[in-house]
Amino acid sequence: MGRTILYVHPSDELYGSDRCLLDIVRSLPPEDRAIVVLPTDLPYSGAMSRALEAAGARIERVDMLVLRRALLTPRNLPLLVRRLVGGTLALARIIRHHDVDLVHSNTVAVVCGATAAALLRRPHLWHVHEHIGDEPKSYKALIRLLLMIPPGGQVVANSRSVARALVGGSARRLARTRLVENSVNPDIRPIDRSGRDPAALAVVGVVGRLSPRKGTAEAIQAAALLAERGARFRMRFVGDVPPGRDDLRTEYRQLVQDLGVEDYVEFVGEVPDVQAELDGFDVLLLASQRPEPFGLVVIEGMAAGLPVVATLNGGGSDEILTHGVTGFYCGREPASIAAMLADLLWDADLRQRVGQAAAEVARRRYSAERYRASFARLYDWLAASRGRRRTCADAHIGQRSIT
């Protein structure tokens, strides 16, 4: 007999947490039913909802609380309370109407999934894609408190670094926290770049949000330093600014002009086929300036046979690469980024050797089969616990230690 799973999610795009949720929904057995709830405050209907509907999921839109930074001010408290109460009751109605077996809240930003699950005593899973390690103490305390709702629920962290920040030394939070690292899209395959013209421009790819957190400005500044040294390359940014931040796009384009690197840097925007972009890269750069929760693009670059250069930012991406073997780490400063890229831009053999090793590790360690099986076991345990209380110690689901 199939299950009905309610997913609560804060956005309608196809970046890291969106793609993780899409992969989980696509991997559900045919007898299971997925209902995905999105908030009504989104100014767009995006790529993820269309992909979810194509995968057979039912989409619902609810006026519910989403912990967006712009709203977290004292003057917005009445709005936050209204959306918390209204969203909880709306989700509770959906849970009752569809006889939902378990609730999966995808990111800590969607609070109403946990409160509705607690209200109706449904099993609940928090899937955390955020890193709170460098957040203000008050915000960390709030998130850690929320993760204890409802009693007996489970928390899934996507990296050891995220898990340690969530647990914060609490034995109770540790007991209900599991590690499930993200997986590689099985459609991403390495290609043989050994036959490329050595005289051709090397392409450095940067995939993801254009934002200060992702180090967009630092990457552009590194490009300027490389240009000064006479390097022949092209830096290609794939992705766009967060919704409502068109000012950032203007700011980054102006920085390119101010540094005189218009011939070296291009902005592609969002693309439907990331694989095609990866195939055209020679190096992948992750220039994050704050702790990266996991670094999905890092393992995708590895799977595509690319050498990855990633900043040491204190987050989950610091756990992925073996420096000098499957990729390279550098500091967050433009000079450090440029120095590491320079070694790769001038050595095609090094790029080929590291890319091949990275592809082998990515397929073995971050397989989609392992990821999907982890959630299948979690769902089985949570569904079996419906109607009775069990301790987290009973859940032997075979996940890696977070310590």
C-alpha cells in the first residue's frame, strides 16, 4: 500500500535544495503520492513546480510563514504570526484531506510543516540545507529550537559541518540528527577533454547564484588578476541573482567594466541544461565567502570530470575534495583564487588527471542510488512510527556519523 508524503518547500527554482527535493520526488515508488506545498509570496511560478508536476506531484500553494531575512524584523511580527497560524491550519487541512502519512520540510525556512505535523501527530522530517555556523546567536538559537518540533521528528543534515552547527553540543539534537550527503545527478557524465586544442581558451565555469555569499565579486576580481598575468581564459557565470535583487546584477556588470575584463567575463544567466555548460568548462570554481552547506555544484563538476577549485569557507564543501588529487582548495581572497586557477590554466595535463580522479570519486561516494535509498529507509521508519512514539535510538538507518 502506498504512502502520501507532504513536502513543504520555500521556493520555485532549480538551485541546490530545489534539485535535491526534485530528485527525491522522482525516486518515489509508483504507489507513493507526493504533494508539494509552495508559499504564495513567490513573485513567479518557476521551473521546479513544472518539473514536479511532470514527475506526478500535486502542487498546492499556501499563504504560510517562510523565514525570509527581509521579514525578520520586529515591525513584521504581526505578519509572521498570521502566516504561522494561517499556514499551520492550511497545511493541517491538506494533511487531513489527503490522509498524509508523513511531512517532509525541505529547509529550515518552512516552519509550518513542523507545526502542522505536531498538531496532527504526523511523523515529520526536517531536511536542512542551510548552514547556521556563522549566523547571529539569536538566529541559531531560534533554528535549534524549531528543529525540536515536533517531538520525535527527525533532522537530516546534508553535511557534517551543517550537522555540527545544528546540534551545537546538545545530546537531544544529536540523537535525532542524521547525515545524508547530497547526490550527483546520474545524467551528468564525464567527457574526454584530452583532445581539446591546447591553444584554445580555457573556460573557468562558475555555477550558482550571483551573490556576495557565493563570492561573485571575488571571482571577478580574480579574473582581473589572471588577465594582468597574461592568462588566456574565459570566466563564464551560469546562474542569476536572487529574486528582487536586480541591483546585484547591475553591480557585478559594473565591476567587470571597472576592472576592464569585459573580454574575459561573461554572464549567461539561468540555463535549462547544466550538463551542456559543464561539458564546455575546463575548470569549475566555487568562490563562496561564507560556509557552504554542502556544495552540490562541486560534486556535479567532479562527476563531469572537471578539476574543481573551491574556497575554504568553513562549510560542507570543505569536506568533499582531496587537495591535489580530486580538486584544489584555496583562500577566499581574489589573489588566492587567482593563484590556484593559474596553475590549472597553464597545465592541461594536470586538469585532465585531476578531473579523471574526481569523476571516479563522485560516482562512488555520491551516487543517486545511495541518496534515494537513505530517504527510503527514513520514510519507512517514520511511516512505521505513525501513531506511536519511538526514540531516535530505534532508527538504525545506516547513515554516516556526523562527528
